[in-house]
Amino acid sequence: MTGRDRISGLPSNVVEHILRFLPLREAVRTSVVSRKWANKWVHMRALVLDDKFGKVVKPVASAANNKLMLDVCNVLMRHRARLNAFSLSIPDLRSAFSDHRIGQIIGSLDDQHIESLSIEIKDYVLPSCIFSFTRLKNLKLCGCQFRSSVVAFHSSAFAELDVLELRGLAVPKLGGEARFSFNCPLLSSLTMEGCGLSTNKIGIVIEAPKLDYCRISGSFSLLEFKHTPLLKTVHVHQDLSYIEDKGYSNFKKFTDALRSVEQLSISGYFYNIGKQQVFVDGSQNLVIKSKNRRAQLKRVKVEQFDGTKMEMGLVRSLLSASPALDQMEIKFSASHRDRWLICKEMLGFARASPTAQIAIE
């Protein structure tokens, strides 16, 4: 069968599957492979304009930036299929495009059919049309900015959202506390890292009945899980401590959400105790790892304990919210003198676990 063109003989669905795994520039170039492959890429249901596509970007080279602009416009004008997935992930795109032009590209997408959307553009102010893609199942936003310090992902706009990833997003510093709220009925995975870079206080409220996985990292003054009955895996890292006098109430709201958690990792300055900043190391003090779906927090270690009101509140909330707890180890600070009175008070705390023991050092 010498000379047979096997590439041209591939079924159309196989050709389309191959194109999905090629960088867009390479997918466009496949038009020269054979007649059957000519302009096949214009019918792809997913487009990825990423660093590989925008590798010619050089902030000081206007010719390279003009080429990128022409390439992007050429691809979008020639494409014919109705997209269900679109990724615009070129961090330096603003060196070639104005914000208005980028907004036109995003606004031109069919908001009734896009199911997966990814935008990564450094310092780009996101347009309001981001909240109009009502069929989204996957959304990823990186390095951009929101117009408002109050950011709401609510069921009215995100009724079908399943996976949400927010990284390095900034909000304007308008005074007071910035607020992120998540009220998405089908959300199963939430990742939020390094957001609110232009403000020093962020409040995060999560109400997601299907949430299974949550990773929160950054500087925040409030983290509240209001309705997350299926939550299994939680990773929290607090860069700085902004939880002051109201720290106990916020921490209690957090621990109340741990009833179904199987794996918990907390690190960084998660709460304040008086003037003392307490470092909670997720690898040592608060860790849950279990294959048992009903297993929960089994062991807690609290160090440098002084018996302050908020420390006692922390112990009380953990005891009352941990039905599988085996042991809570409390190590007093070296200078503490009223251990007996504090221990007597702790013995009266209600315990969700009938086998929970308190070990005092």
C-alpha cells in the first residue's frame, strides 16, 4: 500500500479529536497536511489562546505586538463553529490589545453555549459580561481585577457552575472590607488563592450545598461556610492575621462547617489571641486524613495556651463540633499560673465525642 494517504483517510471525528490536543498555532497549520484537513480547525468547539499562541509578545517590540493582535483577530474572524470552551490566557496581552478590545473579544462569545471559560491577563479589569455566561460549568480567572470590592457568584448567574478557580485577583480599595460571596447550587470545587491584593481585608462567605473540595489561600478577615453539608476536603492558609476581637466568632463559624470534612489542613496566621499571633501549622496541629467517609477530626494539639477568652472559645467550639475526637492535647505557656482553674472550666465543656480526652501539659 505504498503511497497511500492514511492521514486523509482518518474519520472526521478522529481529526477533530487530534486537533483538540494541539496548540492552536499548530492546529491552524494542519491545513497543509491534506485537503481533508484544510480549515478543519475552524470547526473546533474549543479555542485556547495561551502563552504558546502569544509567545511573540515583547513589551518593547511594537511589531511583535501588532503581529499578535493580527493573529488573534484572524483566528477569531475565521473560526466558524459555536464554541463551548474558550481560554484567553496570555498574561501580557494588554501590551498588544486595549482593555476595550479585549472586552469586545470576551463579549462576542455566545453566552448561551460557553461551558468552560478561562481568562488570565495581568491587570485586566474584567467586564461585567463575565457574569452573563449562565451555562458555565468551569470558570478560571487569573491575574485580573474586579470593578467592585463586592464580588458575588450567585445562583442567578452561575446556576450550573461546577468548578471555580480564582488566582491573584485584585479588587479596588474603596474603604472597608472587600467581600467575596459564593452561592452556587452545583459548585463542587472552589480554589481561591492570593485574591484581594489591593486591600488588606477580605471577607469570604460560601454557601454551596454540593461543595466537596475547597482551597483558600491569602489574607482574609472572615471565612464562613454557611451551607456546605458535603464538604470533604479543606485547605486553608492565612498569610497575615486580621482576625482580632471578633476572631472567636469567625473561627466558630468555620469549625461548625467541619462536621463532614475528611481532610483538613490549616496553616498560617489563622487567628489572633489577644496581642499574641498564633501560628497554626497544618502539618502538625490540625490535620484530618481518612478514607472513612464519616471520619472527622480525631486529634487536636494546641500549644502556647494561656486560657484567654478566645482560646477557651476555640477549645469549646472544637469539642462541640468534633464527634470523632479522641484526644485534645493542650500545652500551657511556660509562665502560666492558673492552670487548675482553667482545667476545671474546660472539664465542663460539652463534647460531641463521648470518648474525647483532654491531655494537659
